[in-house]
Amino acid sequence: MQLLSGFADVSLWQLVLVAAVALVASVVGGVAGYGTGALMPLVLVPLVGAAPVVPIIAISSMFSNSSRVVAFLKYADWRRTAIVLAASLPTCALGAWGYSQLSNAGAALVIGGMLIASVPLRRLLKRHGVTCGDRGLAAGALGYGVVVGGTAGSGVLLLSLLMAAGLEGAAVIATDAAISIVVGVVKIGVFGLSGVIDARVIAFALLIGIVALPGAFLARAFVERMPVHVHTAILDAVVIAGGAALIYEAVR
């Protein structure tokens, strides 16, 4: 009953919308490697405000990333997983603590800015064919830790790092998911100690996480068939528009 109280003032149709976006975002994330953290804030912020969004996504992503690891397990690069985790976990905790100190408007600005910046950043790194070795991967992971700890939609940074380190295709998706599970545990721990996890956060996180579970397995069926560049272009447009909307609301 305490969990159900987290859905207070939210209609059934709004819950259905959240569930539908969660399933779509999970499939998109399984195909492209990112998308869940970029799409969910667009539907969550109008319902719950900006401040609870990152904790909600941190908890719900444990479901989607776990199913993604199971679906793509044989492709994971465990050596690079260990490198990224060793470098990013301390700074991730710092970023999560910083986020917990933000106001609702401040959280909206951070999330909106990250969403907008993620699109040109991904395209820029891809255009210049940026590559890095193990040291470069570790150095990039330090910065990634701060960003992932305090924002949603930062998965594009990890994907860019892994691709620059030489991973591609399903290996990127699997390794990203494995890293994200451990990073999620750290974020949830920090948010829990900071007191920002309440019944509303847990209720929405469980709804999103459970609905998203089949997404990775649906995505695996599409990986070799779906034209990734088409849905990536659409996703970029949605991400930019959503980020701009969040910033507009925060400033207003």
C-alpha cells in the first residue's frame, strides 16, 4: 500500500503512457545501446518533477540492464568493463551526491542540458573517429563517472568511450549494460543515503523496470534487421526537443 501511494495524483492513462514509453525505450536501448535515460525524462518530468527522475531511472535501469546482459552475455568485454568501473565508480558517487543537493529547477537544467549536449557530442566523436587505449579509456571513465552520477541520458558518453576503445556492435551493448549495472548500484546507494528515494521513486522505478524487461530480448531480434541510422536520427530529434523543453520549464 505504501508503494501504491507513490502513484497518488497520477491517472491510469498516465501510468499506461509511462509503461508504453518504458517498453519502447528499452527496445531502443537494446538496439542502439542508449535511449532509456534519454526518453524516460520526457514523460516522467511532467508527472513527478525533475528531482526524482535520476533516482527513478537508476533503479529501473537495473531491470533493463540485467535483461540486456543476459540477452547479450557472450559479447561482453570483461577486461574493459573492469577498467571503466575502477575509474568511474568514485567519481560516480561524487556526481550522485551533487545531484541530490540540486533543487527541482536545477535538476531540470542539468538533465535538459545533458540531453541536448549528448547529440552533437556523439556525432562529433563519431565523425572524427576518436580512438583510445586502456589509459585513455580510464581517463575518459573518470569524467563519465561524474556525469552519469548526476544526470539521465549520459549513456551516450559510455558508448562513445567503448567504441573509441575498439568495441563495436553487440559487444558495445553488452559491455555498456554490465558497467551500468554496477554504476547503478553505487548511484542507488548514494541516493538512499541522501534521502531522495521515497515511495514515489520506488513505485515508478518498479513500474518502468518490470515493463522494460522484455525489451532487450525484442531488441536482440531486431539488431541485425533494423536500420539503426533511421531510428537514431529520430531519437536525436526527440532528445533535443525534450531537453529544450526541460530547460524552458526550469527557466520559466
